Amino acid sequence: MRIGIVGTGNMGEALGRIWAHRGHQVTFSYSRSEAKLQALADELGASCGSVLDAVAEAEVVLLAVHWSRVEDALSRAGSLAGKIVANCCIPLDEADENLVVGIGTSGAELLAVAHPGARWVGAFNTCPSESLPLVHAGCGGAHPPQLMLYGEDADAKAQIATLIQDVGFEPLDLGGLRNARFVEPFAMVTEVLAYRHPGGEALTYRFEKLQA
């Protein structure tokens, strides 16, 4: 699959590394350092370039930038019409402490309204980036951790589900984008557990229904 990574922070880099190792054609874009983009591309046998280039060639786009940079990044993307866009952005303030969008709507829904031609799927925003290499190292286990995804386009979700499985997670389909109203606050719970509790940042989760 041809994947355009918009944002090369912790999440964009970690997922790009895994997908490149899994044989996908990855293009990195949108970094403060052009040298970092080139170094990543050289190391992984991937590509790098402008956001416009990364999006234009991609079958799937990963949007992995801070909420304050989302519109700047997307303003450079050109047309998103028909593109599958995996959004892992949580609508946080500059301090990364508070959600700036309440439960009457969500960041995911606002992006879908602002860019209606894209095929939006929410994913990868409930797992710390530190968990990704460890989950991938255990890929194929009998009881993998789950990862939530949500969106309106069933085919787009199926494509993202394949990429979730490539990392080593079991996809957990929550339904439509409206459920981002509840997932985005849940992502803050995973942040607290990962970064403010002892035991390290590599947090995962798995929900099970118990039978009486």
C-alpha cells in the first residue's frame, strides 16, 4: 500500500517505520527538519517530500500532527477528495492538557465537515507511540491488544483495519465518527495511565465481554 505520513513526530515516525518494514511504500512529510525526513527515508528505503507530494501519491494518508498544526498541514495537502485519511489527532490545547472540543462534537467530526471529500477514519489515537514497537514485536500472538477505529466509510475502515493488523493490534470497530466524541476523552485516560502512572509508557488495552 502507498502510505503518506503527514507529521513525523513520535506517532508518525513509529508507524511509518513499522509499515515500511511490512513492505508498504511510505512517504514521510511535514517535519521541522528536512534532514530528519531524508534520514528516515534513507534508513527505511522510503521516500520523503512535501505534504502535497505525500498525499498525491498515497492510497492512505496518516494525519499525525498536533491539533494546533492540523489546518496548516492540511492547507498544504491539495485535494483530499477520495483519499482515505487515518486521523490520530486529539484536539488538545498547546500544553497538551485539555481538550478544546467538547462532547457535543469532536475533532474528528470537525475535520470531516471542513474536508468533506476525504474518507476519514479515526485510529491510532488511543495508544501511546511507545507501545507500537513492542506490539509489533509480538505480532501474531493469540490475544493481541485492541485498537479502536471509527468512521462512516466501511471500505476505508477495512483498509485501515489491515494497517492496524500489520502493527499487531486487533481492530476494534466502534462504528461512525460520532463516537469520536467519546474516544477522544478516552485517549486522555490512556495518556494518564501511560505517562503519569508507574510502569512505563507502553500501554495497551483489550476489552472482553464476560459470560455468566
